[in-house]
Amino acid sequence: MKYLIAGLGNIGPEYAETRHNIGFMVVDKLASQREVLFEPARYGDMATFRFKGRIFYLLKPSTYMNRSGRPVLYWLNKEKIELENLLVIADDVALPPGVLRMRAKGGAGGHNGLSDIIDNLGTNQFARLRFGIGDNYPPGFQSQYVLGKWTEEENEIIIPSIELAAEMVISFGLQGVGRTMNQYNRR
């Protein structure tokens, strides 16, 4: 069984460790835990590992957040991965910092990266792991907030949540989206 785990973010050092790059941070954690390295590939950086008879493809698209759909579609097709084995990890301002919610399907919720993936796939029937970044910004400053760095106080919350998100990805591959949602969404 093959799984595509797409962590959303923006490439470049100016975006490293920003709220909007939490998807990159989660797949980086997985790669580190499994002792695999990301390598340049078509439309992004890829790392691959095997675990309990499953192959996990970790993708960090290099097309910037708002154009994440083409890389996801390309790697699904190239590796012949079923749509139900796709998990997209994205930031969510509607959830408090560090809160994690997995969903089996759904709309973009105003997230341009998810919107582009939905447009490219022609469906919203794919799993996503929403990572809360909070909404502590004044009206009109959402862009500056999501592209801003985590505060020290936020880091104390999100570091353990990144670990938990990595655990949820493995659970998704081993148990599926439904059981993972039941086990983790209540935390």
C-alpha cells in the first residue's frame, strides 16, 4: 500500500518556521524520525520510507502554497496512489494553535493551497490534517500573521503537536482516516 503525505508550505528561507509552513514542519519531523532525507524531485522535495508493509511518500511542493494542486496530482498519478491514500497537512486559522483535526473530506475553508488541490483533483474527497495556528491578528492582517514566525509561547504548544501530527500520519497509513479521526480528534 502506498500513501502520499503532502505537507503544505512555501519554499525559501524567508518562510521557514512560519505558521503557514506547518505542513512542511510535520513532514520534516516524519523524515527525521524515520531517518530519511528529502531530495529534489519534480514539483517539490520528496522523501520515502517503508513502515509495516506500507510506503509513505512525503511531499513538500516547490510551487508555493497557492499552487499545491499540480504537485499533488502529479505524484498521485506517477506513483499510482489511490485518492483515499492521500493526506494533505495544512495550517488552519479557525483552530487554536496546536489543535489538530483530521477530516476525510471537505471544502477548502478559505485555504488557497487546499483550494488549488481541490481544483486540480476535481474533488474534495481526500483526507486532510488541519493544524491550528490560531487567529490572533487584527482585521486585514491575516496574510502577515500566517506568514509570521511562531512566538516562543506558541512554540511551547506546537512542538508537541508536531510530534502528535506525525503520529497521526502513521495512524492514517496503518488504520485509515476513520479510526485515526476517532482516536485523535477528541484530544
